[in-house]
Amino acid sequence: MFWKVTNFARTHGLASSATILIQTLVLCYSVCFSLGCSEQNDRAESREALPAGDHLQSLASLSPGMTELLYELGVGDRLVGISDYCAPVPKHASLTRLGTALTPNYEAIVTTSPDLLVTEAARGAPIEDLRALGGTVEALPWRSTEELVAGIRRIGGRTGSQDAATRLADRIAEVLSTVPDDTAPSVLLAMEHPAGQLTEVWYMADDTLHGDALLAAGGRNAVSGMEGGVPKISLEKVIEMNPEVVLILSTQNSLTDGEREALLADWRQLTTLQAVRTGKLGVVTGDRLFVTGPRILDVVDRIREELSSLLDGAAVR
């Protein structure tokens, strides 16, 4: 259980967290994970083996993807608190909001006192502060397919839902292990930009979950083999790469024709780009596109659908 409350409160001060816009979540995903989570990864890799029968009961999550995983595993009814970013769950609308992976609400965590707190091991996440509260904390790196699959199995062991975790992990591993052949189109998977302000491109790298999702959907990542760092390239670099297809990831659930056109108009100014000349510019929409976890399978379907539409309805595998 969570304890050591008095000393921890004096040290940190339990002020309420400010509201963080969804754009910040997208930026944090891109920067934190593309830069790597070396310190957190090192700790994750050195974690002790799970004791047999260590099935913790009351659960809390600081990540939308972790929350969705717990529901997928059939243990969502044991949640006592969720992340500020989690979508509302009708039958559990009264669940306490606990802040985020980067800005946890320590007071709320202490109050809910979960047996197990799960979060993502992002750079800058105060994992040791959370552990100082005295409870069991699982901070999992979810940047790659391998990490996601291992994390699902681990949470299954922690919550006594090993069978469900094995089925889900196996399914994700099978889907995301798909690699298209050399005839697959080269695709730039870009994040949306403010209309009229396409001066650089934030992209999804090939060594990330979204990079694997693109491969599984039937496209080859145009940004392949880039060294680590901020996942951002210049327009000149985009023109040099000359992708056959450009897919823009929009965090809107849907776009009107006007909104879609405004988003694509800036790209159409890059007239030498093959994707522009052949009309292969597309938009993939969804307000949860950047939620890592089991939802990545939905991302695969959305990318595949848009690719098929752009490629004259040809089957994409």
C-alpha cells in the first residue's frame, strides 16, 4: 500500500497539476520516445522476476494505453484511479484522475492507495518519486513492439490475467511482425501541422510502434535508418527522400472536406514531390492515434484503409 505520506508531502508539496493540452501529449510521445528512455529502460530491464502468485488487486494507471490494456485483460473493474488523459469510461465515470505519467497528482495517488500503479517509462517521468510512496510501481517502456509485448505479459502476471495477456501479446506480435516486400510504397508518416505553417515535418520513425504499424499496414517507411534525436526533418530533406505516399496523422476524430483540404494544401505546394504529383496525399484521423498499447492494432487498420484508398483500392497487406 502507499505510505510515507507525511515526509513525501513535505518534500514535494502537493499542488494541483495544470491542465496539459493534447498537443503536448503528442509532442511528448515524439520527443521523449524518439530520444530514448535510457535510464528508465535500464531500470525496466533489471527488474526482479515476478514472484509466483503476485496478483495485486486495486489498480491505478497514469497512461491511457495502460488503462486500455487493463480493460483488455478483463481487470478494469479493479481500477481505483486513471490518467487525466484517459477517455471517460461510462460505467466507471467516478474514477479518480491521478495526473499523467510526467505530472502525477501525488495527493490523489496517496488517497486512492492502489496496490499496483502502472505507467510508461518516458524520459522525465518521476518514477523514483512514485516508488518513494511505498507501493508497487510498474514503469514500462512501450516504444517498440518488443517492449509492448513484454509489458503486456508482465502486467498479465501482476494482475493474474496471464491467459488473456498471452493471447493479446501473441496477436500484437503476429500483426506487427509483418514486413512488406520491396514493391510496397515508400510512405512518410507525418504528424499534422497548423494550416499554413508547414515549415518542417515531425515524423514517425521506423523503430517505433507507429513505424511497425506502418509496415504491418503495407507501407515502407520513407524515413528509414535515421539516427536518434528529435523526429523532425526539413522540407528540403522531405523533397530529397521523395516518398511515394504522404500520410498525415491527425488527432481529430473526423475532418470536414474543408479541414482536410486545408491540411493537404500546404503539402501540395511541394510540387516536385512524387506523392504530390501522383495525388497520393492522405490523412489518417483519430483522437487516440498516439495512445500506445493495444490500440496500435486499430492504428494499423486505419493506415491500411487510407493506403488502400490512395492506391486505387488495391489490396494492401
